[in-house]
Amino acid sequence: MEAYIPVLSKCTLFKGIAGENLGALLSCLCSYTRSYKDNEYVFFAGNQINHIGILVSGSAEIIKENLAGNRHIMAFLDPAQIFGEGIVCTAQRISPVTIRVKEAAAILFIPYERIIKSCGNSCSFHVQLIQNMMMILGQKNYNLNNKIELLALKGMREKLAAYLLTESKSNNSLSFNITPNRNELAEYLNVSRTSMCRELAKMKEENILDYYQNSFKILSAEALKKCLM
């Protein structure tokens, strides 16, 4: 567990809690870790979830399938990111999504009840944990609204512009790396991979952006913003 403290210190759930106190806190929360192989599933849609998860190594993705069985990637998970927090707060705790590990990963699990209830030791950390959990749920709702707005865009260039501008803002730089590969990005935007790659090539020819594999550089932020007008 000690090896994961540097990553967990970056997790929003532990904001305001000193790294040297995390070991004792994680023990109080009855947390545990589990390792997963490439392409292994953490849980499936329809499963009952009683723990929140925090990715401490590797990468994963949140998948939603419609009634026809078509898969759509809702979000990508990197180390220090949390998942399942919205599910465990519901009455039935039935997951509407599937979590799949992309690259071999380790995940820390924490029972939900241990977060929202103070322990017998009266740890001062629990009040901070509850406040952080509320902030995470609010941010999750905000991100969901952004995803809905993204999917509501009709044009291919509009969707790419919105996605790249959001990633640029998140990284606070015009140059950044994205998590998904081309197939995954197409699934995330709910578009054709071939059409998406063709549009990216056009935008590169027009000197709006430059890219190599998963590395992107926005050359004209104004041009991207005009795509959304």
C-alpha cells in the first residue's frame, strides 16, 4: 500500500489530507488493492457496487452499452482517478456502466460506508473525506453535462474542436497528450473512425492543429472556437 501513497495523494478524495497520514487513514477505511490484467473487467453493467475504486496504476475505461449491444466509451481513467462514487450513492447501487482495464492496472477499493460514517476512533479525516466526496459528485455531474453537450454536436469538426479545446484547457497548454487511441476516441465521440481520421488530416492541412499519434498541438485556437459558433 505504501508504494501507492504518492499517487493517492493526487486523488481528489484525499484533498487536504497530508500524505504521511494516508497510510493510517487507508487502514481505518478498510481499503484493499487488487491487480488486473490487460482487457480484464472490474465489473459489468447490472452488477451491484458497494465500493468506490481508485486507479493507482495502469489505465481503464468506462463503457456504456445500449439495448442493441453497441458500445460507447463514456470516459477514460488514469492513475489517481476515482470511479463508482455515483453508483454507491444510489438506493439499489446497480451499475449502469462497465469498467474495463486497458493496460495492466492496480485498483484501490474502499467500502462506501467507511467513507460516509465516522469510525470509532473519531478520526478527524472523515469530515474532510465527506466534503471531498460531495465535491467529486458535483464535478462528476459537471463532466456528464459536458459529455452530453459534446454528443449533442452534429458535425465531426465540431466534436473534434470541442474535445481538443477541453483537453487543452484541462492541461493548461496548447500542446498535450490524449489518453485514447484513434479507435477509442471515435467511440468516445460516437463517430466513424475513418471519417474522424479524415477530418483530423484536413485540420492538420489547414494548420489548425498538428499531431503525432496521441500527441496534439493546437496551432489556431481561434479556428477551433469558430467551429463551435
